Amino acid sequence: MTRTVIESKTKTVVIGFDEPFAVIGERINPTGRKKLAAELELGDFSTVERDAIEQVACGANILDINSGAVFSNKMAEDPRYADNNFVEPPLMRDLIARVQAIVDVPLCIDSSVPDALEAGLEMAEGRPLLNSVTGEEERLERVLPLVKKYNVPVVAIANDDTGISEDPEVRFAVAKRIVERAADFGIPAHDIVVDPLVMPIGAMRTAGQQVFTLVRRLRDELGRQHHLRRVQRLVRPATAPRDQRRLSADGDWRGHDIGDYEPCAIAGNGGHPCGQPAHEPRPRWREVDRL
């Protein structure tokens, strides 16, 4: 079996079918987190630092760093802040510098802006995971050269300019095209980590069967690539046992998702699953979309 190696300055994580399950924590993402975006706009990284420490304490092997912030106040003063190509590269550098200073796990550099990806690659110590490349030709031409230049693995998301197809055959074809284009750049197969885009069972009853078929084809036909799978898309949170659920601000019991560490009070525990003290709950419970 091939293995994908991701490294920080002092730690190594190996992704492979015969390796332990690797958890990627994705709390450090200002997209949809207005409070975090507002803090970052003011140069306040305290939430980022807390999220980094908590995710590692709760078992994250890799931390995803996403720089997709909207700086509303600065935008009103300077129109350049309306452009993510202006905002994200320096923010990515700051985020990675802060996180690397307090935790030692490998990083996953996450942005839709190629210049922000490169800024992160320049700052990161070790061998980070790049997130991500899709099947659009423009994206392939911008991201794959970075993968080759910095000798890092990359997440290949199985969608293109037509969007995310519900047809697993289409998603397979997109993944195959990405792998073939990566080979054109001299990128080895073991550095391609395929995200086959698991569809929610609530929206598509055959989604579970489809993903097993798709993953098998990716493994057997595309040279043993590894796969990222969004586990919570397969299991609806409300089906969790009551003692593993938590109470949201509106009084509903919700399934605990390791991608979201607050509120922390789990029935019968009173703190994190990892034993950390309970934090003040957030004003609203929010389901995190991915690990």
C-alpha cells in the first residue's frame, strides 16, 4: 500500500489504508464565523489559538488552516479588502505563524485563493497537506505547480466547473482527470488524497452504497490513492445515543460532532470528551460540515 506523508517540524502523520485513522480538525475557519472574522480583522488571534490547542487535545492529528475571512469594516474604508486575493495571503501567513507557535501537529493549508496557498506553503514548517485542487482546468493549472514546487501532498476534490454531481460515475471521472493531470506535472500518486464527496443519506438514500463503490474504484483503478471522507455526512447526529448528545441553546438534543468543540457539556461528563474542563457554550449550536 502507498502512504501519504504529512509532517510538521517535529511530527509525522501517515495517511494510508493500513494506517490509523487520521483526524483533521477544521475549527480554524472564519467562513460563517462572524465573531472569529471580526476578531481577526482586529488582529486578535486568541480564538484561533484556543481552537488549535483544544482540537489537538481532543485528538486531531492535523489542523486545517482556512483564511477565508471577510473584513467588513476595513472593506468600507479600503475597497481592496473586498478582494480575497488581497486579504487572504497575509492572513494565512499570520494564522500559520500563530498556530505553529503553540502546537506541533502537521497543518493542512486551506484556501480557494492560490496566492494564499503559496503564502501558507512558504510559512509552514515540514510538509503540509494542501487543500485543495478540483477538476476545473484553471484550478489545476494554478494549484498543481505549487504541489510540485513545494513537494507536498494535495487534496483532490471530485468536482469541476459543473458542480458536485450526484452521479458517482461523474465524480470518479473528475477524480481520474485530476490524478492524470497531476501525473503530467510529475506529482506521484501517493501525494494525491482524493475527497470523493460523500453525499448526505438524508438527501440521497443510496449515498452510502455509492461511496463504497466509488472508493473501491478509486483504489483499484487509480493506483491506490487514499481518500478523505466526511464521516458525519454518513450518520445523522440526531441518531446518537442520548448520553452522547448535547443540549443546544434552543433546547434540542444534538449528536456530538468532533469537528465542533463547543458547547462542551456532554451528559454525564461535564467537559470535553478528552477530559478538558467545560467551556462557556456558544450562543448558538452549529453543526460543523466537515472534520
